[in-house]
Amino acid sequence: MKKTILLIIVLTTASTFAQDISGKWYGILKIPGMQLNITFNINKSENGYTSTMDSPDQKAFGIPTTSTSFENSILKIAIANARIEFEGILAKDSTINGNFKQAGQSIPLLLSKEKVQKEKIVRPQVPTKPYPYISEDITFENKQAGITLAGTLTLPKKEGKFPVVVLISGSSPQNRDEEILGHKPFLVLSDHLTRNGIAVLRYDDRGTGESKGDFKTGTSLDFSTDAQAAVNYLKTRTEINQNQIGLIGHSEGGLIAPMLAAKSKEIAFIVLLAGPGIAGDQILLLQQELIAKASGVPDTEIQKTKNANIDIFKIVKKSKKLEQLKTDLSIHLKQSLKENLTSVKPAGMSDDDFIKIQLNQIATPWMQYFIKYDPTQALQKVKCPVLALNGEKDLQVPSKENLVAIKNILTKSGNKKITTIEIPNLNHLFQECKTGSPNEYGSIEQTFSPIALQEISKWIALQVK
């Protein structure tokens, strides 16, 4: 679900120095599975140095550090809450050669005053122009939200009225290609479907790319109105078969698609790619546990974190208003810290900073809605055909728990047009993988399993024949 991003806390101290290293220092962090641009912004003060860090690829800027020192040509920077440390030596060629450490992992990092280019990433499935079909950049309006959204409509290059699908992305701001770590899964999926006679509309999430609006204030329910606006737009196109409009939702998009299908007879079918079938709090607990295990975190630490999250989620589920949630969480976290739950708080972080970070992550409209939401609400009202597809090694929306839940809910409500498929060795992005860990996503050349692509297009073809 949520993409992993470097955490932040308040800048505090610096040490004395002999040389001035003020300015921007650029580097490429080659984490297993990805390359991340890293920039340290170092400023000179009367008492030493202060700094912030940027991670442009994660759209994170001005991340405060907890300490910055430069003595005897050695630069040290720390971000305690994210368990990040950098230590490097200033060389004669004006580069800083060192190591970036996070959560026990050490990765070489060379900093330079000049911007560094990433190594070219191979993504063999990404289609290149000219396409053997029509590709049109379009805009449409979500009148309910008062925003304009931008996207791309692809149509087979022949006469007729075509079945169509709207692609609905997963959580966090996504562009129309659902781009992540050099992969463009929605571009690959739309290319495959359009080559097989199915029109596709994919769009930038609100506040992302060329779409207007504020993503940060939105919830899954708000985003469902964006998808509905896309459907409304398709109804104005003469090339579209109005009786064959479907939805394909990935991850959170697989939660949103049933919301529309539950209240609209104009949705002919839906495809849930790693879609949730269990409540949001349960998904987050499972996700945290499975990813932590895959990362080698000790079982005792996993259980402590799980227990802490269970308590927090209980508070969220009882809350009615965001401001009251912030107050209740603050009280709970202060009490937890008094009871010395040190495994929850990273070493070197103040109690106030820890509480502030937790509130910024949990007390948001999106998180509050997601933790409380049970997909049963919408799924039990869906009467159209449903394909639920998951990868066996998905650690973000675990396959068995969610596929079983989706099938049981639909069957119990009388929907007999349900197909569930678990594909071996696929992760949350539907890539063939080894462990399913998000750390692998970027290092895998494949963007979307051909087996999964075939299952999707084959099933849709049956619905629209």
C-alpha cells in the first residue's frame, strides 16, 4: 500500500570545523532494488553546521537532521528517527566518499558538488512510440470536488465502439502510469489491453502530474469521486461502448473500484489487482509483520511494534474528529513513553519529536479513513462480474487472506460472477520475484508478469464478447 519513505525529525546540533563545506552535496544511493537521488543541504552557522536532506525521487524535501558535524575532513550527519547515519571523508578532488547507514545496513555513497546521473535502468516491457493504436491526452472534470484531472485515453486503431476500462492507482500520489522505481505498470497494462481491443483511460491522481487538487486532504472515498468522473467522461465519447465500461483497481484502487460498482449499474465489471478484502487496520498489521520478517527484523521487535500499532489503531477507530484524534494519540504516546517502550521510539529521538512524527503519519484524513474502512461495505453490494487477482508473494496486501475474504463476501451476498486467482511467485506489483519484499521492486527488470496480463485480458474478453 503505502510506499516507504525516509522519516523526518528536527535539526539540532552541529560541531566546529576548519573547512567550509556549505552548499548542496549530491549523490546516488544505490539501495538494493533502486537508485535514489540524495542531496544534503549544508549551512554554516556561528556554532558549526546545520543541514537538511532531500530525497527528490520520493518527493521528500527539507528533511531535518538531528546532528551535523565536520571535523578533520570528516563529515557526519544523522537522522535519528529514521536510524540514518552518513559518515564520509572530504577528498582532494572535492568529493566526500563515505557510507550511508540505515537500520543496520551500510551503503557506499559518494557526494559531489555536481549533480550525479543515475545508471540507466532497463525496463524492457515499457512500450515505445509509435504505438499501433490511438493515444490521446485528455482532461476531465470532477464537478463534485471542483477539480480538473488529466490523463491518457488509448483506443484501438479501427472503427467501432470499444469496451473500456478505467485504471485506478494504489495509495500515495501516483501519475497516470502508476510510476514507481522506473517501472510504469499502468502504461504496460494499458498497452497490453489496447493491443487486445480494449480501450483504456488512466489518469494522474489529484494534485499529481497535470491533475489539479490537493492529494493530502483526500481519502479513498474522495478518490472514488475522481474515478467516477473518469467514467462520466467516457460516457461522452462516441468510440466507447456505454454498456461495457469496467474498472481495474490496483491495491487501494482495488478498494475504490467496488465503491463505484456498488452504487452504479453503469459499471459492467471490475478487476481487483491486489485489492483489499479485509479491514484497513488488519491489512496494515499484516503488511508490517510480513515486510519486517522479510527484512530480518527479530520476532520480538516485530511483536512489540505490532502491539503498539494495535493500541494506536484502536484509538483511531474510536475517534470521530481529527483534532480529537491528535489529542487522544498524544496522551497515549506520552503514557507509552513513560512506560519505557523504547523499542517503539528510535534511540536519540526526543519524546516530543517522536510524538510529532506519529501524529503526522497517523492523524491524517487518509489514514483515519483507511484504518476504519471495511471493504465488506461495498463488496456485498457489487452485482457485476469480479476478477480478483493476487500475487502469491504479495507482502503488502497478502494474497490468501484477501482473496478468501473477497470471495466469501461476494458469494454470501449472492454474486456468483466471481473469479479469484492467485499467481505463484508474484509480488504486490505483479512482478516475478524471489521474496516479495518491496526492496526487490526496483531491481527486477520485469514490470508486469505476462501471465497476469494474459489473465486480465482473457477474463475481460469473456465479459465483453
